[in-house]
Amino acid sequence: MLFRGRSGVQPGVVTCGCRKPAGRSFVESAGHTVYTILIYSSLRILMPCESLEYLICGMMSIYCFVAQGVLAGNGEGISHEMITLEIQSCDVPDLTLIDLPGIARVATANQPKDIDKQIKDLIEKFIQRQETISLVVVPANIDIATTEALQMASKVDSTGERTLGILTKPDLVDKCMEETVVRTVNNEVIPLKKGYMIVKCRGQNEINDKLDLARALEKERHFFDEHAHFRSFLEEGKATIPFLAERLTNELFEHIMIELQKQLDMKLQKTSVDLRALGDGVPLDEHEKIKFLVTKIRQFNDALERVKNAEEDVKKPNTRVFSKIRGEFQNWKSVLNAKAIKTEDILRVEVEEDMRTNRGMELPGFLNYKTFESIIKEYIEELEEPALKLLKDVTDIVRSSVDHIVNTHFNALSHLVRAAKEQIDYFLDKQFQKAEKKIRSQFKMEKIVYSQDDLYSNQLCIVKQKSKSGQGLLASFVKEDVRDMAYRLISYLTITSDRLANQVPLIVQYHMLNKYISQLQSEMLVMTRENDPGMLLQEDSDVERKRNELREQLKRLKRAGIALSKYKHSA
């Protein structure tokens, strides 16, 4: 059944197949309260009735037929809206049943050409829900392996945990096929965890002759009692509509219990997490308040220390702060590579242009050191802004992390949060300015072109050895002085890139992580001595009320868990 309430869709039984005499017969013998949803209309009918026979043979058929015609046409189409039929009786089990349309092979009359697809989509919509049990209705006289409804059920329930197979029309099974039916019901052909049952519903002639339900059930039992092959199913409780009703009631009860336990566990976990976030509350004694505040600050500082040492605990998909920072450092190295590792052709063009416009009185073959310096300085200037962007990005990562730690450790203590964030912003800005000053100084120094002789000479040899004969700078049309200048530029830019790749991240890490966190930890300890603990530990007005509500909710949930456990064991 499809219950709709604040908790959403609840467990129920869905019937699907080529036709649903088993589902229809089950409704005939079901429920203290039976809710049947026929997917044709949005009408809801409540029918208290002393006589189920009158209901089934009379009013239910009339109401359903009229409702189907209103929304889907008289045998013409499918509607995603529903008829909700509620039957009240004291004679039958409590069960919820969703009766879906039978799978049509070919559109007839005025039916849509894609009615087959419409019906399959509708069936799949319901049977894929984890809270439903699929009742797959299959005639016993056909090959179950080719049954479309069972194939659809296996797609959404591959292990068969939510699928119960129902074989119908056992009286039409050929003599030579009876053993196959026995093997199917015994779960030996296509295994399902819930297995199979077999029923004999009223045939169309019996329905036309208005055979009453009591007599139909007697005939069904007599059929299985007298059948040489199927008699054992009756003894095992695998045959007849009454056994099916009892089985489905028990299956649905177990399914509901599992769903209730899941919801209860989720509620318990969320309530416990929310309560832990609010803490135990601030003590009333002044001395205890000081101890409480010191403990809070110490725990906060410990969390900062773990961030600084890249040792904090994180849950997926989150990552450690330093992992994020390392990613920014790698981006910085990519920027350097793009600038420093220029292709030989690009540098050759730049050198030729510079020598054409700035060459002095020197003869060909003599290097112009000013040309060398001017190109180097131009590249250095282009790297300064990316370096400062790196500083800003890392600062944002650290600020976000520390803000999260503050909100986590000082939750509900708004005065303490405010005081802590003042220190956070002050020291973060202070260290940012120091780091920025150092980075700018670093780039000023980089404009002083310098390298150790042996380091530069070794790099120059490496660059020359990498050049391919007859290509790039070694091409015949490249002048010797241009080639030599390009080699030297590539060598020096490689050295500069390697130096900046480490130096800038070291400056950023030192100031924005190590130095900043150390200063913040010290200042937080000073704050406990220089401020009134009572003022810092004032809770928000609604925190105590919310904490008490969560405590009461936790008690109720625990009592519900105990009651549910007892109920399951006694059922």
C-alpha cells in the first residue's frame, strides 16, 4: 500500500504481471483495513462493509470501473493518478496492496501506440522503491524464465530480497509440466530469497456465474488437497489464497519493522550529533566556569595544532588543509613551468627582435648582457602577481578552516565566537602583510640576475645537450649569437623557476600556517586571563531550550527503540 504522511512512502505490496487474478483474489480475502491503489484515478473511496461478498461482486467493481473511465478512458489508456480504495472489515488481515496495470503487448482500439512502454515505466516506478515488496504474478502454465514482469523485478532487485513469485492457473498445467512447476515453487528454477507461492483464483466463468468467495476458497483448497503433485505445497503453507494472505501480512510486517528500525537509527544518530554540537551547557559555579573556558580553549588550540601539522581527522569527501594548500603550491609550479620552459623557437624570436632593436656597437658574436637582463626582468615581473594570488588563495583556505574550527568548538557561545574571530582576523591580516612584503622583496631580489657559476654552467651544458641537431636553435638559419643568447636565457630561467618554486611556498607556509596558528594559539590563552569568563560563556537565548528538547527527544527515541525491540521479539 502507498501510505502518505510526514515520513513519506511506507512499505507496501505491489502486484505486477501480465494479469493480476492473484492480486484481485488476494484483495477479496484481505484485510482488517485494506488499501488498494489502482493506478487509474485520484479518487479515494472509503467503504465500511459487513459483507465482503457484496463489496467485491458489487460496489467495488462499479466504483473502480467508473473511476477508470473518468481518468483513463474506457479501456483506452493509462493514468499515473490513482484510485485509493479503503475497505474496512473485521474478517481479514491488515495489509496494503498496490495493484498495477497488466503488461500489454499490443495497443488495441484507441489505446496509445506506446502503451506497452507507459505501463512498464509505471511498474518500474513502483517496484524500484526499496520499501515495497514486489508480488510477481505468473501463470503456472508458461515458461517462467521468459516472464517480463519477473525480468523487470530482477533489474531493480537483483538478489530477490523484495520479490515474491506467485504462480496462478495450476489447473491449466499440462501433465508433463507438473514437475517443472514443483521445482519452480521449491525455488529451484529462478531462485528468489522470498521464494514462490501458488494459488488457484476464480476463473472468468466462475466470476460470471457469481461464485461466492467462500465457495471459491473451498474449491481452491480441494484442488490442492486432491492434486498428486501440488498437495505438498498446501502442507508447507505455499498454496491457496488464505496462506498467501497470511504470508504477505507477515512479510509486510517484517518489512515495516526493518524500515522503522532504519528511520529510528537515523533519528538517533542525528539527535545525538546535534546534542553533542550544543555541548553539556555552561556550569554555574564561577571556578567551574574558568575550568570550562580553559578546557574549551585548549581543545580549540589542539585542533589548530593538528591543522598546522597536517594531522587533523577528516571524513570523505573533505581533505586536510595542507592537502588543499599543496594543491595551490602545485598550481604555482605549473605557472612557473609555463613561463620558464619556453620553446627554443619562441625565445629565438624574442632574442632576434631584441638584438635588432637594442644592439649597440658590438660586433656579431659578442653578447649584450643588457639584452639578457632585460628579458630576464620581464619574465620575473610577470610572475609576481601569480605569486601574490597564491598567497591570497592559501590565506582563504586557512581562514575558512579556522572559522570552521571556531564554529565547531564554540557553538552556541556567540560572545566567545565573536572574541575569537577578532583575534583570527587581526593575526591573519598581520601575517598576510608580512608574507606579502617578503614575496615582493623576493621578486626585487630576483631582478638582480645572479647564480652560482658552477650551477649556471652545468645548467647551460644540459640545455645545449638537449638541443636536437638540425632543429630549433641548431637550425642552419639561426645566427650563432642568437643561439647562444637563447641557450643562456633558457638555462637561467630554469634556475630561477626552481628557486621560486620552493621559496614562495616556504614564505606562504611559514607566515599563513605556522606563524599565524602559533600566534593565534598564544593569544587565545591570553584571552582566558584578560576577559571575564562569565561574559565569554554567555549562551544564546534559545540554546538551553533546544538542548533540553534534544535531550527529551533522545530519551523518547531510546524508549521507542526498546519498545520496537520487544515488539519484534514477541511478534
